[in-house]
Amino acid sequence: MTYLDRILAAHREAAALDDRPLGSLVESAEEMPAPRGFRRALAAAPVGEIAVVAEVKRRSPSKGPLAPGLDPAGLARAYEAGGATCLSVLTDAEFFGGSPADLASARAACGLPVLRKDFTVSEHDVADARLMGADAVLLIVAALDDDELRRFVGLARRLQLDALVEVHDDAELDRAVAAGADLIGVNQRDLVTFEVDTARAVRLGHRLPEGALGVAESGIRDGDDAAALRQAGYRAVLVGESLVTSPDPAGAVRELRG
């Protein structure tokens, strides 16, 4: 099995065992305080500057521990000091070492909107993102069929969550657009092999539809990489590994911003 197969199998098994009434979860999620506006914050970044979505990430399935002693609150404050526009927080425990507590801690420590970075496979997952305080939810096109994608985008909007819809190729981009996505992430990491193709986002950037806000993800190391992606039409970059392993996360964010 590939990395993606194993991760999705675990998440779908957990979803199948989740017997919480969806209606009650949705009602509770609708009563949460207003979100901070993830997409709105990215769209408001100054013209000519790329927004940085800085990630709180403890480990990787392919590389193992990246920052096992990571302090989510301290890292969030450093990212904010460096000028990050938003945060992304891994909440998957088994494969990435994250947790909802990491998200809550990071969000409480700063004023930035936060993406719940996880493998969303059910409506319960969407509602949980809102309940744990996230301002946006990740929907991976490769992990979902068209009906799931449409339903999850719709529920996210009902709950005032922004949906970052992640794609890897032309066919997935077409599916994202058909589902009504207006915030599209192009992941340069192949979720089957976990290898990074640093030209993938540039290739797909020219196909992003008018009105959609593009976020380039994975394999972004420095300001030169970020500048090339800005030239390719992206409004934001989502960066994890190079930030969590940096001795100066605030400075690393400033470099990405240029």
C-alpha cells in the first residue's frame, strides 16, 4: 500500500466507527464563534507580496520526526512575528504526530486564521474542524469522490469554514473547479510516492480559473522558490518542513515573503 492508501484506510476505518449524530455535531458547529476568515486574509495580502501559510508539523510519514519537541504556541507566535498570514496545523496523530490540542494551542497564541490540516473523509470531519476552532478545512481531491467533494464543500460553507481544495494534476483541478472550489491548493508532493516535483505548481498555476485563489504547497524552501510561484500566479505558499526545522522560524517566514 502507498502512504496515501494507508492513511486513508485508517481515517475511513475511524469514520466508519464514528456513531455520533451528525445533526447534533453540525448544530454545535454552527454555534461556534465566528471564524477569522482564512481565504479573506490571503486575499488581503499586499499586491506583489506572496502570503505565507506557515505550518505546525511534528513529523512526516516519509521522513519521520521533524520537530518532536515542537511548541505549537511558541511556533505560532514566531510565525506571526515573521509576518505569516495564516497557520496550517496538522491534527493527524498516527502519521504526523499532530492533534486537535496542537491546533487549539497555536490558534490561541496568535491572531492568525488556522487551517486544520488533516485527511477529511466524512461530514463528521468537517464539523470537527469547526468545533476544534479551525477557520478552514483541507479537502484532498485524490482522497474523495465527486459526490463527497461537493458535499464537503457545501457543508464547509454552511459552517462558515473556508475549504482549501488540494489538487495534484489537471484532472483533479477540473474536479475541484466543478465542485465549486474558490481556494485551490496545488501540492507539489505526490501523495503516492511522497516525492516532490518542484515544477508541478508552475505547470498548473496557469490553469487556475479566474476568481480562484491559488496556494502552492510542498517543496518550498526559500524566497526564490516563493518568488517563482508568485510569478506563476499564486497568491500564497503553504510551507511546513523548512519552517519547523529552521533555527529562526520568524526569519524564515520573512525570507519567504521577500
